[in-house]
Amino acid sequence: MPEPRTADAGPPGAERPRLIVGISGASAPHLAVHLLEAVRRLGSVDTHLVISRAARRTLEIEAGRRARDVAALATEYHRSEDIAAGIASGSFRTMGMVVVPCSMKTLAGIAHGFSDNLLTRAADVCLKERRRLVLVTRETPLSLVHLRNMAAVTEAGATVLPPTPAFYHSPDTIDDLLDHWSGKVLDQFGIDHDLYRRWSGAPVRRDTAGGGQG
């Protein structure tokens, strides 16, 4: 893995917005790769990436990607064992964090304040500092334990955002679905993008446009 780089934020008030991206070991690491690529193309936000040990394995198995190659998509990469990284402190200013995908183990750790690695510690910091925390939970079906943990993180201030596909924008490819999903995540942080066509209302049918009998 590449060595973590030291962020140079410049003078106070001059730094670019920072978004923390955590990848846990749940299925569908493609979601994280697509999000990182999308943010990189936008060029308006710096990303601070943490990849869990389990995620390194799922990246290889499911996406055919080495962790070091995914790490290169981020502005800054931090080892999951490095609890002394900047993102482990509330004094390190960020716009928040997204965990994508978020495994049920990681969800449980966040829900109960069990910060045993940098990923869960960074999420805990977002909660205590009242910053945006988005958890892209990836599991089905859900047990009562999972649901209770989702309720707990929601009560603590996080947003649970399962990667549910949408079809109102008439997707033709998997990339269309991924674009929509990444856009929904960016919306949570107020990051401008044009990844998908937004819903503006159903088209009016000609046979009902003029009113008439119901």
C-alpha cells in the first residue's frame, strides 16, 4: 500500500473541502470505486480514503482491483491501522464521511462506538462533531440486529443510504445505475454534479391535459 501523505491545507479558511471515504469489507466495492472516480473528475473536493483489511480482499475478488490502485484515486490515503491520522481527530476539518459499502460489522461498530480501527474512529468523530455521516449499508435480507443498529446510527445523526437502484431516469447500463447512486451520495454533502437526470415530474398525457371528466 502507498504511504499516507500529509495533507497541506494551507492558511486557515483556504483549504479545499475534504470528504472522508471509508471502504469496508461488504460486497459491492464497485460502489466506492465509482464514487471516487466521480469525485476525482469533478475536481472540487479532496478525498481522504480508508480501506479496511476485509475490503482489500473484496476489492480483489469482486472488482479485480488492487487496494493500492484504488488508493491512488483519492487525494489522501490513510492506513486503517493508523489511528494517529488527521481524520481521527475532530480538529481536522471535513465535510463529513461516507462508508461505502458499509458492512454489518462496521455498522455495528459505529452504532456502539467501538472504534477499533481508523475507519470506525473517523465515523465516530463525524457523529461527535455533528458532521454528515452517510452509511451505504450493503446486506439483504436484514435481521432485527441489523435494523436496530440502523435505527441507532440514525438516532445518533447518521444517514443510512442503501444502494437501491432507481429507474425513473431510464437507465440503460450498470454505469447509469452507478451514476445515479453516486449522485445520490454527493447530494447528501451538497456537492454539485451532473451524474444523472433529475426527476422533474411525470409527463402530462395529451388525453388528460385539458381536464375533462374523471
